[in-house]
Amino acid sequence: MMNPIFPDEHGEQSHLEDSAHKVKTAEYLPSRRQRRTSRKVRRRRRTVVMILVIAVFAVAGIVAFQALKPALNFDPAKDYPGPGQGEVIYTLPEGATARTVASDLLGQDVVGSEGAFLDALSAANGAASLQPGSYPFKKQMKATDVVKVLLTPSQEKVHYAPIAQNLRQDQVFAALAKATKLPVTQFSELAKTPVAFGLPSQAPSLEGYLAPGEYKFPTDATALQILTKMIQTTKDELKATGITDPADQFRVLTIASIIEAEGNEQNYPMISGAIENRLKNLGAETGGRLESDATVAYGLGVKTYNITSAQKLDKSNPYNTFAKAGLPVGPIGSPKVKAIEAAAHPQSNPYYFWVTVNLDTGETLYAATLAEHNLNVAKYQAWCQANEGKCS
């Protein structure tokens, strides 16, 4: 008897489990649409990250470029439109390079930038044609115009000689020699014969007659022509103040040079009046003596505020106004116009004494008597003690 046939229980169970597994797995597997969406999200994320990275590098690059731009000279060279204003005398030194000249001209505000000048000079092929000398310019010129001045053969060349006020004769000669390249001995030899320049016979030298100022001498000017020009300038200034007689001119220049050495411009008229009081009133406490430290220092060939008692008693010094009454034998420097005007027209006052009590500000105190003056001198000495080294 055959056994009845039944379905395979194990096979059935296995089939059911496989089906369940497939269903369960299908629930967790992303669909094709989901996979496409996921890829898009990842791509967007990568794109955002890349954009952020690029942006960071771009910002960093811009910052670095701006920081390095001046050094790398990426900016267009600044240039003035011209034609300029005022006056500037530039002395091109021997052996100067184009870049040195560019730096000098920029420093004097002749050109807007070194680059603009160098570009204009390069365009004119002028670097090798630069010649030493003094050139007249204006401030804020167009670079091409500056180059034309430097390179135009017909341009009048000059020697620029700035002469400061109250320089002594030997200092003036040194400044002239430096500016003109002439030997200093050419000037000093000419100074030995002041009468040849129309000066009075009592003038020991050209001292006082070498007018301060800014001179532009032709490059072929001689020492004689230069000194003649300066002396004539002084004579013209004296005539403008009403002083025409040569002897009177000499006296005024002597007083003016002392005034300028003794005080600042605001004090010139008062000091001039006090000097006249001393010279005219021989019976006063001062006995006609000027008692000027500046004149003694000039006779000693030094510049100092400290004159010793022995030096004040030295009668061998022809400029010693402590030991001798009246004016010294001549001027002690080259006074400017304001000092000449004050000497020619002194301000009337009752004073015989003056002392600058503050060398920084020029504050000057006046006194009619020696006792009052001594109190003022004590103030000066106190200032010197508080400002070590400034009164030497």
C-alpha cells in the first residue's frame, strides 16, 4: 500500500522565507529615482564646497594683490597735468642716475611720481643725456615737460647758490664755491681789495656787503661777477632805506649785522634803539660801549654765547666792544633787509641793556639800568641751566 504524497514541508518553508526576505530587502533598497536624487544632492554639496574654496582663494588673492601692488608697481604712474606753479631750482649732481634724479624731483614735488618721470625720460631716450647743473622748474609739472627742461640744449643753465642770512664772509665764499665749482681762493683773494668794489676805505673786507638770498648765476659767471652782483644787491637795499652815503652805509651795515646776531626779527627795532642809546650817551653806565658777545666772538673767529672775562678784557681784539667804546671795525656778518631797515631807522626807547632769556623762543628782556639788567641775566642763566648744552 503506497503512502499518500504530501507537499514538501521544508521546501515550502524555504520558499516562504526567500519571499519574505525579498520583500524585506526591497523595502530598504532605494529606488532608481531615489538614487538619482541622492547623486544630485552629493553633486550640489561638492559644488558648494568647491565654490567656497574658490571664493576663499579669490579673496586671499585679492588681499595679497592689494598689499603687493605698490611694491610691484601695478598702478599707473601718477603724473601732474601741468603746467605747474611756483619755482623750484633743482641741482642735478655729478654722476646722478636717472632714478636718483626721479627721487629728487619727486621729493621737491616737481613730478607726480618717479614712474611718470622715468617713463617720459625713457620715451625721450634721455637717460644718457642728463647733465649736472642747476635747472629751474615749477612745482607739479607734467613729466614730459620736466624732461624737456633737462634735455633741451638751449635751456639756460644756472648755478643755484642759496646764501643764508648773517653768514660770515668765509662761510659765504664756501657756499659760493660749492655752488659754482669755482675755487674758494678766487673769492677770498678778491675780498682783500674792498675798495675795488666801491666800498669805503675803512671797510676791512667785503663782510656785511654779501647780501643773503637765493642766487642763480650763469654757469660761466666769474668770481668777480658773482661778488659784484651780491655787493650791488646790498647797496640797492641800503638805498631803498634812504641810506646813500657810502660811510653811512658802512655804519648801518655794521649795526645791522650786530642786531641780527643779537636777536630775532621781532626784536631788531628795539635792539637798534638800545644800541643808538649806548653810542650817543657816553656818560651813561655803559660808557659808550656796546658790550656785545657776538662782536667779541667774531673777532675770535668762533661762534659761541660764552665769552670769558679775559676775552672781554682783551683790547687786541678789534671787535671787542667790551674793552672799546663805539662800533667794532666793521660788520660781523651779512644782514638781511629787515635788520638793515631796523639799523637805518632805530626805534626810540629808554633802554641800554638787552638779553635774550630763551634761545628757543627768542624772548628778549630790556633794561634801562645795570641793576635791572643783572636780574634779566640771572633769568638767562637759569634757562641755560635748565637747557643743558643750548648756551654753549
